[in-house]
Amino acid sequence: MGSLARAYGRPLASVIAGIAVAWVLVLVLVPLGAMVEQSLWWRDSKGDVSLSIDRLYNDISMIELDRETETDPAKQAAFDQSLIEKRAEIATLEAQETNPPKTYGLANFTRMSGLHFYIFVRTIFYALLVTALALVVCYPVAYVVALASGPRKAIILMVALIVPYAINELLRVYAWLMILDYRGVINGVLQWMGFIDLDAREWIPFLENPSAVFLAMIYTYVLFMVFPMVNTLETLDRNQIEAARDLGASTFRIHRRVIIPHAKPGIAVGCIMTFMLSAGSYSVPAIMTRGQGGDWFSQLVYRQFYESNNWNMGSAYAVSLLVVCTAFILLMMRLFGVGLRDIAK
């Protein structure tokens, strides 16, 4: 706050600090706190409540029948009092049935079925594969853009990377769907070359395995892997590379000992962003698999919220995914030996 006040003046610094606090509070802490709180409780509606209500209604019918045949005013008053008590008990039980009390605990996290847990583990594994493949694909691109090309070529390459992202993400995913579909571009080319016969239903089922999702995700999230590495590599002194070459280092050794150590913060940020986007992606696996390649965990979270209307389980599922993503962030920071300050650069 002191450095902001010295740089911009106290009034403007207060505005900047207020905006930052509001951003963190409104867009991060409050939604996250609400989701965590929702995941820690459930409404415990006991199964015998409905049966007890039915029994009370039967008791009321018997009391009303006895009251109609009773002529003694004292006994009629006792029947009336009993009816009042029964109806009050019914009202209490019906309130418990429609709005049962909250029970707090971790049961929502342990109620995940075996199938849902398998989908959860598979989604994390697939997200790790997408991250690894994206790193392998994007590292050479980032190196060429930042170090191996002149300023003009670097600008051309960056524009070539950015231009496809002017198109809506859904349109780009549907474009890959048309390319990889059963009667899509690739299968059409293979038929034209005589390798398959689409009329005989001979095609390569790209959409029935995770490779289609991997390809679409890498294409969709490529910038989130490339940009952090480019930003980091651009700060590398090229004289270090020339010095390593003069000392006889091979290209592989230069990358391993000079370039990659310098690019660690960018690699960590790229892996974190790509993993989190892949693990939480909903539209890409939903469109690319069309139900043929199995659900991703994000689709289960959506169903818990909007189809099963079980917001407590949906919140527990979402928190579980958040915990894994947070653990992945910490793992990347430890693996690459970087801190929050290095990542922020």
C-alpha cells in the first residue's frame, strides 16, 4: 500500500486497493466459501416420517369417528383436544419432511459411487496427458517464437497463433468435430484414397476414444501453454546460448542446461493453466465425444447440479476437483522450484 501511495498518490492507491480487495472477495472468496459450505451439509430426511404421518392421519380418522358416536360433552372435548394435538404433530412432521434439518459432515465426499470415482480418476489422468502433450507440442513453438526467429518472423508466428482465437471456442471445437467425425474430413480423404468405404460403414472411430478430446483440448488451450513460456524465454540472454555453443554443448544439452531452467516459471504456469482448464472443461469433451467416449468429471458435476438437483453433492464434487487442482499447482511449484513471485512474473 505504501509503494502504491508513493507511485500514484494516496487517493488513487486506495481506489486500486479497494478494487483488488473487492475482486478477491466477490469473485473468489465468497463463491468459493459458499460452495465449500454447501458441500459440508445435507438434509437428513428420515424414511419413517411419511409412515408416521400416515399413521397420524389414520388416528385422526378413528378419533373423528368415535367423536361422532359420542354424546358425552366431556369426552367430546377430550376428542377435540386429541385432534388438535394430532394435527399439530402432523404439521411438525410435514415441516420436517419438506424442509428437514441440516446435518453437517463429510458424508457428501464419501457418497461418491465407484463409477463416479473412476470417472474422476480418469479425468485427472486425461488432464495430465493433455498437459504433457501440450507441453511437448508448445515448447518448440515457444522456443521458435522467442529465440529462434527474428522480430518480424516472431510477430508473424504470434499473429498466426492468435488469429484462430478470434473465432468462438465452440465454433473451433465443432470444426474439429467435423474433421474427426465418422463422415468427416479425415475419413473422407481416406475414402478418396481407397483405404476405407464409408458406404459400408468402414471408418476410423476417432470420436469413440480420448484422442479426439486430447487433440481438441490442445488446440483450444494452446495459447495458455505457449504465452507463459514465450514471456519467460524472451527474458533469456541469447549470449548464454552462444556461449554454450562455443563451449561445444550440443543442442539437447543447451536446452537442458540453459533454456529449460530459465523457462521453468513459464513452463509451470503453462502446465497449471492447461491442466486446470482441461480438468474442468465441459464443452470440449461433451461435443467431441457425443456420449461415445465416456463422461468427464465436469459433466457429472453439471448433472448433479442441474439434472439431479442435488447441489450438495454437486458442490462436493466441485470441491474435490478444486482440491486436486490446488494440489497440482503446489506440485508444479515444487517440481520446478518456483514460488508465487516467480510465477507472477
